[in-house]
Amino acid sequence: MDDEPLICLPGQRLCLCDKTYTSGQGTYERQGYIYSQLAGYVDIVEKDGVKIVEVHSSGEQTVVPAQGDIVTAQISIITQAYAKCFIKCVGDTVLRRPFRAIIRKEDVRATEKDRVEIYKSFRPGDIVLGRVLPITEAHVYQLTTAENELGVVIAHSERGHPMVPISWTEMQCSKTFIKEQRKVAKVLPEKISKDFMQSSK
């Protein structure tokens, strides 16, 4: 382990917090365990007989999604209960590597939650704006699109053509004019990072 530094992700449980090990820089203690706050390398510093567990960013990526952040994500898989996606931007910053996330059925919109159908809200490949919810599971972020400004911002039809929003719940193919249902975000195109558009090609 000394030769190979342990790499961790935000929210990852590292070890017990006891008389031997205590939480240090880049970590936090919860319910008797030490968790990582950062994506980076684990370092154990011994001081006065106590081992302080620290996490240091590798420097390659200092930005990670945090509770309340607006993020840009790409939908990968949809089920009846949720949509899986990958967070690719935090604000205007394009991440060097994506983070896994899910949007649960009950977090898609603010009203009529019991009538939400995932396949009428998102499709694989869609680009969405979402807000990061409090972390409940290690390694997986949960997002909500239950605000007017959040939801699908870029989509392509089944034939691969760009779609344009025509209402809060529909987008239309720019070539065939076929309509498809989506949870559409009320957003200006300028809010989508140009760097992200280039990286998603």
C-alpha cells in the first residue's frame, strides 16, 4: 500500500474512526466512520500516536460535484424508476472524468410526481441540467430536475436529428417534425458550456 497510493472518490468510506484513526484534511467523520470529501489520494499522517487520515487532490481535477451544484449530465440508461447518467460539467467547468449519477422518478419534477414516467422525461443520450442532492450512497450522486430551469437541454430524435423544445413537455425533430415527450428545461443555449459541446461530439 505504501508503493501504490489508495485512490478514493467523494463520499467513499475509508475506515473506522476510533482511538487509532482520526479524520483529517479532505475527510469527514459520520456515524463512527471516516469518509473522503475529495477525489484524490489517501495519506495517513502519524502524530502523537494517532493516525490522521487525509485525502489530497491529485491536482488533475479539483472540481467535484457538491450538494446544491448545477451540473450538466448525459443520460445513459432509463428504467421505470430512474434514469442513470454521467455528470460531465459542474457549472461551466468541464470535468476530466465523469461521475455517475441517477435521477429518481420522484425527483424529475416538482408537481404531479406520481404521474411521472421516466421514458416520457428522458431518453439515452439526452443532455440535462440537474441540481445535486445530498449524498446518500457512496460513488453515486443523486440529481433533481424539479425546477423550471432544469431538465433536458439538448436532445436528438430517434433518427439522430437535433430536437427543439416546443413546450415544457415536448421537443420536436428539426428535420421530420416528429414530437417526443421530455422534461424540458427553460434555459438559454448560452448556458450550455461550449467546451462540453465539443467534448460530447
